[in-house]
Amino acid sequence: MSSPPGSRALGVVGVGLIGGSVGMAARRAGWTVLGVDGDAVLDQAVERGAVDRRSTLDEVRGADCVILAPPVSAIPGLLRDLAPTDALVSDTGSAKAAVVRAAAEAGIRRFVGGHPMAGSHATGVAHAAPDLFRGARWFLTPTGDTLPGAYAQLTALVRDDLGAVPTAVDPERHDLLMAALSHLPHLLAVALLRVTAGISPDALSFAGPSFRDLTRVGAANPGLWADILAENAGAVHRVTEAFAEALRRVEGDIGDRPATERHFEEAGAAYRALGGILIESSGHNVDIAIPIENRPRVLARVTTLMGSHDINILDLYMEHADTRHAALVLTLDGGAVERALGLLEHAGFPAEVVGPG
Amino acid sequence: MSSPPGSRALGVVGVGLIGGSVGMAARRAGWTVLGVDGDAVLDQAVERGAVDRRSTLDEVRGADCVILAPPVSAIPGLLRDLAPTDALVSDTGSAKAAVVRAAAEAGIRRFVGGHPMAGSHATGVAHAAPDLFRGARWFLTPTGDTLPGAYAQLTALVRDDLGAVPTAVDPERHDLLMAALSHLPHLLAVALLRVTAGISPDALSFAGPSFRDLTRVGAANPGLWADILAENAGAVHRVTEAFAEALRRVEGDIGDRPATERHFEEAGAAYRALGGILIESSGHNVDIAIPIENRPRVLARVTTLMGSHDINILDLYMEHADTRHAALVLTLDGGAVERALGLLEHAGFPAEVVGPG
């Protein structure tokens, strides 16, 4: 972009958690941010420093760049309303193929789809933060028709100004990935809770912690998820069909011991190939298990020990063997594991690396 | 039992983690424990104090009580080999209908099936502990043919001597419950990992923490799970069919917003009805979420704060919004929640109860 940084204008349409965080980070990087949303939201957005001032779709059509960050179902309509425009346009929706098609149909030349892998328990501009995207993956979905200049500009914005890690992926494949990694798992949780509740009135009361881990996403926000699933219905359908076939096959092999063992061996290898918690981390992550009594202070002693030696706990969960015995499983950077095991041993908490099944 | 406690003889067949722990607890309660297993295992079991002495199936046939705790696939054969016997006989297998049938066919009059909800990361008598079952649920599966005296004796052994919480359930329903709560979830994890790996070579590297929570059980021990699934094949098949139908229905309703919202509302209600972590706990459990930076010491400060005020953390997990931001979710006894929220607020960690979606 030839104009000096101070004069670049970014339109943000939909100033919630994501749009507000984009605005904060962009303003810090020197953009003038124009917000488009309802009056009450924009009052709050200006006050929070998420946008410089209120604006309209008509005005942001002439900005250097426009990011659409409303609920995903609103994006195709906004693209039609925004056209024609020469601005670099992107969005933050969780499904991409339909959005990319809508942008092409609307004749928006400089469009590249986007999807940040960031969020929060909380929603709304009140919880927006300029560092929300720091180190987070941000999918970009260029196609064969994408103008190279537009793609390069968006990559620079995402990486340099918002602090995220841009990752290019085909729009159709993006949608299949989201279907498998997030959307189908929500359906599985919903269906599993339904079937279990159907066995007997007290069936749910017998559930243990790993059933809870598995069905947690079933308690997600119904309205939000009705929206997300509807926008990615095609990919969700394809992945669900493939899943039903895989389940039929694995279930059908029960009783054939070598086949069942092979299924679990493949699943174990796939599980161990899952993405690390910190994509920034140069090393690999390792889980260690510490048998603990399920009593006050033990957790505190272990986490204090790690913290006081600057060993960062990337993730943790408790595996309950029964009501009194549990293992605390810590995910650590591979480079810190030996030191952590030594410290724990010395403190009377012998731990071990959680190996293949 | 009319004989004085010191003289009661308990045969334990299969002296691993479960059998060894039964032996330790029973010896503490005054039983003389006779172990049946391989020579090396029995050497270790005697040394660990899990059994009083080595024995044989022929000898334990004359004991007061016999507990079969081998791999579940070995139980029907052992019942045939054990008969005829007047001993009170039970087992610890994870599937019950086939075992109950096998006991009846073998003509063992005083049989009641059992299944303790206890275990550990570790296996083998080396990890056995007399308190393994304390406060844990122990399913008992009497039928219409069960002799009341046998059932009463086994209940007393489980509750008074082993410290567990006996819960009676019909054998067929037990197997459906285990299929829904444990066996099917393992199949779901295996099938989901398979489908995701099939989308593209790098698909697994994009997985986030909730996908990891969901597929963790897919990395279970292949040989052990081939065995467990084969023994409960009938119930697993029925539950898998019901699940496939529920999944088809929920997926088919995508695009019908009210129907999808209803599915998630029902799932949310079911999730919130899941069993508490501590079945002993009189109250209910509540999850609270604490937004935290993913950095050393924060975990330690929160867990130390809870521990120093004697607030027991029943379960915890981290929900990752992105690579730097996370919420630490603590499961607490309902009665401790207000106090915990106050302490956290005061310490600069405002937390909130995780409510419906």
C-alpha cells in the first residue's frame, strides 16, 4: 500500500469479540478503524477503543480494507450489500466455501476468505482484546481466481498487524477440516447424550469424567451452533457420512481381535499426531502423569513447583481412577520434561511420561 | 456368616491391580486370602501382602467366597472350571450378561456378578492398594434367580470390607450402560480420528484442545480394548445402532434452526445431569471458569488459593481460546462455590459459573 500507515482506513463490519479485537490490534498498528454495527454496540466499541468512529457500509466501501465479522449467516448478504468495491475484503466466518462463492457472485474482485482460530468463553466487544490473535492460527482461503496482490496484503495484515499465523487452505478443504475437527464432534456429543439418556432415567448419573470430557461440547450455545452448522451443512453432511461408515466398520470388526487391535493402533498413532497446544512452540509437547490423591493442596503443590521453576504448564487434566485416586496429567514442552520429572520426584510426586497405550 | 472373622477364606483368582486390591482390603478386614494366578505374579502378590498364600482353583472351590478378577474373556471358562462349589462367587468383569449366563450354566448356585468402577493408569499387583475401591461405585447384578443370602453377603463384603458403594443393576442394563458410557465412546474416538486423518495429511495438526479431549480414549490399550469390546459385543451393537440413528436425525435437522436448537438444549440439560465426580458428595458439583493467561504461576496461584482455604478441586481442565489465552475451569462442590468466587475475585481472578450455553 502506497499511502502512509496513518492514513490507511479499515472498515470492521460486526464489532463483537472478534471484530472488536481486530479493530484494537489494527488501531495499534496505525490503521484508522471505522466500525459498522448497531448504535449501542458502536458506543461501547468507541469507548473501548475498538474503533475510531462509527461508520456505514456505504462509507467503508471506499476504505482500503474491510473485514466482515458478523454471525456467519449474515456474511453473504453483507457481501452483496457491500459491492461494488475496490477495497481488500475478507471475513472471519467459520465456513468458507459458501462465502467465497458469494463474494465471487457479488463481483468483489479483491476478496480472500479468512477464519481466525481464536475465541473466548466471553462474547461481545466488552471482551475484545488487541492480543486475542497473537500466535493463533488464521486460515486464509485463496482460490485460483484470487489476485496475488490481495492475498499478499491480507497475509501482511493478519501476520504483522494482528499478530496471527496465516495458514492458506483451499475453501472446500477448510470446511471439511472444520466439519471433522469441530462441527461433527458437536453432533457426536449431542447424539451420545441422547442415546445415553434414553437407556434409563438414572443412566447419566453413572457417567465418569471421560464421558464428561467427550460430551462437554454438547452443552454449547444452541443458537450459535444452529447457525454454525447450517452454514457448513454440505461439508458436515459429507464428513458425517464418512464417520458413520467408519463407525460401522470398526463396530463390525468387534470379535476380530487383530482387526480391532489394528483400529486402536491406528487411532493411537493419529491421536499422538494431533496438533500441539502451542503452535508457536518450536519443540514438541509431552504429557506426564502424576498419581495424586484427590485432596486439597496437592494440585497447588504440583503447579507451584512447576511455576516456581518457570516450567509452563501448556495443558492439564485430571484422570480419575475412582473417587479418591486420580492422575494429574500435565502437557509440557518437550524440553522441560526431564527437569519437571526430577523436580516432581524430589518433591515426592513420582511422575511418568504417558506413552503409547 | 457364622464362623469368626479370622477364619473366613476368600479365594482371589487373577491377582492383578483389581484382584490384588481386593486381597489387600479383605486381609485388612480379617479374611484369609488365597491367591490363584501364575507363579511370578503370586510371588509378588505374597510379597506385597495382597494374598496370604498361593492356592489353586481346586482349593478355593471350598473357600467361603471366591472373586474372579482375570481379564474379562477368561471368566466364563473359570466359572466352568470352578463348579461345583457352594462358595459365594462373584467377578469383576466389565460385561455382565454373558458372565451371569455362564455362572447359571455352570450350576454355580451362589453367584452374583460384580463390576467395580475403579482402576488406575497402572496395572498389575505392583500397583494394588487396599483403598483402591474406597467410595467407588461397585455394580452388582442380581437377577430373579439370585439367592437373597448370597446377595446380602456380597453387598456386605463390597461395602464393609472393600469400602465401595454397592449399586444393584440388571445385568442387561449394566451392559447397555457400559456400552453407552464407555465402550461406544471408544469407538467414536477411533472412528473420528480415522475420518479426520483421511481428509488430508496435515489435518490432525490443526486439531485443538477440545478435539483432543474427545479423542483421548482412542489412544487406549489395543489388546485390552479388543477384549473388553468383544465381551460386550451384543450391547455395544445395540447402542451403536441407536447412536447411528440419533446422529442421522440430528444431522438431518441441520438447517431447521428450531429443531437444531432443541437438540442442543436437550443435550445441554443431559450434560448438566451427568454424574458428579465424587459420588460420596452430598451436594451437587458446579463448574467455574477463570480467564487466565497461559503462563507459569497463574495455575499455581489459583490452586494454592483454593487449597489454602480447604476448597477441594474435584476436577479441572483448561479451555484454550487461542495460544495465549485460556480459561481454567474448576469443578467444585456446590457448597464451596460462593466462597471460591469471593476468594478469586479478591485475588484478582474474577471467575464466573459456567452456565447453560
